[in-house]
Amino acid sequence: MKQLTLTQRHATAQRLDMRSFLPEHLAQLSLAQIAELPLQVGNQTTPASELFELSGTPCEDLRLVPAADNLDFIGAGMRQGELTVVGNAGDAVGQGMRGGLLRVEGNTGDEAGTGLSGGELRITGNTGERLGGPSVGATQGMSGGQIQVQGSARDRVGERMRRGLILIQGDAGSWCGVNMIAGTIVVQGHIGAMAGSGMRRGTLLLSGPPAALPSTFSDNGVHDLNFLHLLFAHLKAVTDLGPWTAADNPSVHRYLGDLADAGMGEILWPAASADVDAPTSNPR
Amino acid sequence: MKLNGIPIEDTFAEAFGMKATRILITAIDARWARQAGDTMTGFATSVIGCGVEAGIEAELEADATPDGRPGISVLLFGMSNKELAKQLENRVGQCVLTCPTTAVFSGMDGDDKLPLGKNLRFFGDGWQISKQIGGRRYWRVPVMDGEFLAEESTARCKAVGGGNFLVLAKSQRAALTACEAAVAAMRRLPNVILPFPGGVVRSGSKVGSKYKALMASTNQAFCPTLRGVTASNLSSEVRSVMEIVVNGLTPEDIAAAMRAGIHAACAGGPASDVVRVSAGNYGGKLGQFHFRLHEVTA
């Protein structure tokens, strides 16, 4: 099987912008041409071969082995092919991605998958803030595709997200789904404060009741929602559904909000889980 | 040629090109899934007056449906894509959306799409929710029993309608019994439906009429009560003729269904009072697909 591997020779003090190292671009070049690709290190331009050891054959299966976690924009704008990061990625991994598969076998910095509109981003470790949110200056977050984080994510997951699926198998920080326009966020661990604040539409699916919700969400009761069968069937392929007893009992608590906005966003969690008191409201 | 001692006439069934689609309907149990299917395919025997020909193709176990509930697959056949789309939307809107606990999904993949939940979603009056899961788009429409879930669209394909054969018998009961056996055998096959009541039609038609307004009329050559005054195709012992019409996604599907049906109809031999098996042959005026009885039963 053909594969091209770029192994970082040594860590740099300055952050590196890796956005031009996309599988679909490198597949068109020879090893010699790739070796000459310019990389900006501080105020110096350096050929790629000085920073990376190249091995394998140029193709749309790219493997990147960083020596530090300051490689930013890995896979940004990627349209096709596969890119695997063996180690930690910096900020904005998969930003503006439109297709293909981007795997990070490690942690990432902030803004992973911001503005992602297609393809799949998988992170085996933890990720920073604003996962799947808007790119800097953009009015909308993720608008398609799928992001899976096997670890935890920090604050503002899916901010202003419009379409697509974010799965967080660990915990999510505060302001998860803030100002969400539509789309689906699934959090299997704990979730921080102010989840769903400013939500217009979209779904926030939790594994248990949140400790608190914004006061502008209202309880709409316990329901069997047929679409969850489809969602679970899709998720089963990539994660253990844990407390969800998908096919047997998809009954969920349904809170709708944010009533300070369009109010059509929904926060769901299994009815069977800790069916005690309604969550307390966060002050606004 | 004879099957179990029953003559098979050397003629052909004449069928024509149609457009078809398949949808899947699920519900809380098999009974309610079938109820939705029966309702939406109830008035769908012939394009002559119903706009579309439709029927339940198969019952589906829970593990064979998208949402893990029992269901059915329905095939609909129309003469044009436009009419098929209109009938699909009307029938799903009036008969499936209204039926308790149901959901509706595409039963066919392809680039040529027909709207399914795409327009029905507006019943939600703004409360409807779009969900994209695994590259497919669904609509969740709030209704009084919970949510109606409908996939955005289904696909359509070219198909064949009007495959048929006639069972000529010594009595109505004998013709019907043979047809019932044929229907049971044919309904076990995929990709076909038998659109008429119980799968059987007793008013087989010919093309045209003495009345200008009618595009089809009774086929007097097979009417036993007119044996003495028409160019009848019936021998003196025939007192009842019934027809089975079959629509299928491909000519091969129709041929397989006709073969299964004719063999089942003839299984009782002459003792069942079945006299002969023939077919609706309109001299090439009706359609381009010709299924020769001797070939499909061989």
C-alpha cells in the first residue's frame, strides 16, 4: 500500500503553518518537489526537507509525524484523501475541511475542525476550545461532515454550528453548542455550564442530565424519538453507546430552547438515566 | 404445451414501460405498518383511473428497516415521473403521515430523486426539524402521537407494467382458487407487485372502446356470457376467466413472477377445473415488452 510519510526532524520554537501539505496536493508532486516546498519558520523561509524527513511515495495517503504540538492548520481545506497525524497537532487542524479523512492520533490545540463542511475528522485524544466552531471572522461554524473526539473537548464546542455531527466520547467544557444554528452534537461524558445557550435549532444529545441548563430552556417531557434509532445505528459503528440502550429504549428527556432566540434547539438525555430532579438553571 | 395437463396457450403477455419507486414504511408493529401500506395502495389498481399502480412488495422484519421497527416495502408505478411524484406525495401525505406511529424511508438508491418528506415537512408549520445522518437527510415533523419521521427523498427507476396471464376455468370458484394459489406464489418474489384487488382482476380490458371518452373497455373475447355473439377466445366449457396483472422493476422480475404464478395456478391439474392459461395480447398495440407464455413457463 502506497503512503507518504513526513517525519519532523526536530521541534521548532516557532509555530509552523502546515496548510499547504494536503494529501491531494502532495500526490501531484515528486519527492524532490515536496522537499523544496517552502515552510515559514519565524521570519525565515525553509525548504520542507530541512524540517521533515520524507519517506514513501507521493499519494493521497499522507502520514505526518510531528515532533511537537505546534504544527497548525494541518489538513486545513483538505478535500480528499487521507491524512494521519501520529502525535499531537497544533491549532486549527482540519479547518475548512471539505472532504477526506483526517485522523489525529493524539491531542490537538484549539479550533479543530472550525468551518468544516465535509469529510471526517477523528481525534483520538483531547482537543481544545471552539471545536467545530466558526473560523476566525466567519459567521457560521461547521456546516457538514463529522468530527469524532475520543477524549474530551474544552469550551465552546460547535459554536454557531449549522450542519453535521460532532461526537465527543469524553467530556465537553462550558458553552457547548453556544449559538448553534442546526446540526447534532453528542457528548458521552460530562458537559459544562451554559450548554446550548443561544441555540436556534439543532440537537445536543447527552448521556445524562446536565448539571445545569440556561434558564431559557423549557422541559418538553419524555419522548420516544424515532430518529434516534437512525443516529444510534450510525454512531454504533464508531463508539460504544454506553448508557444509551439504543434499539430497546430511546426514551429521552427533551428540553427546548434557547427561548431567548428561535427556541427550536433541543437538549436530550436518556430518560432512564438519573431520573431525579430537573437540572438547575444557570443564571444568565 | 401443457403444465400438469393444463394447456398453456402459445401467446404472449403484452407489457409496457413505466416509472417506479420503492418506499419503506415502518410502524410500532407489523399491523400498523401494513395498515399504512394498505391505505396508500388501496386505490391504486390501474393508471387508467388511479394515477398510479401500487402494492405492498414485502413485509420487513425489524432488523431489515432503517429505524429497527417492523415495516413493509411499497412499490409504486406511474406512466410519467411527474405523475409518480404527485401520487407519491399525495398518498404518503394522506395515508402514511396520518397513520399512527409510522415513519417513511427511501427504498431505492439512485441519482433520479422523487420528493418524499421534502414537501410533507411543511405540515410541521415551522416546527419541523431536519436531520442529516450518515449522508442522508430526514425530516422530523411533530404530530399528535410524537414525531413523523420521513426521509427527504427516494429514488425512481425505469420499470415494466402490465405483465399478465389469464386463468380460464369451468367456474368462478375454480378460477379464483387457481388465482389465489398463483398470487401466493408470486407475492413471495421481490421487485414485483400485483396491483389489483387481492392480486386478481376480473375485468380484463382491451385497448380502446366504441365510446370515444374511454381508453379501455371490457375484453369481450374473454367474456363467457358473450361467447355466442363475439369472436370469442373461449371454449364451451369455460364459464369464468380471471387475470393476474404483475408490475416489476425489470422484465426479468416479471418473467420470474409469471412463471411462479402459472405453475401455481396449474398445480391442481385438470381436476381443479382450470381449462387453459392464456394472456392479454393486444396485438402489439399496448407495449413493447412481450412475455411469451411458453418461454416464461419453460
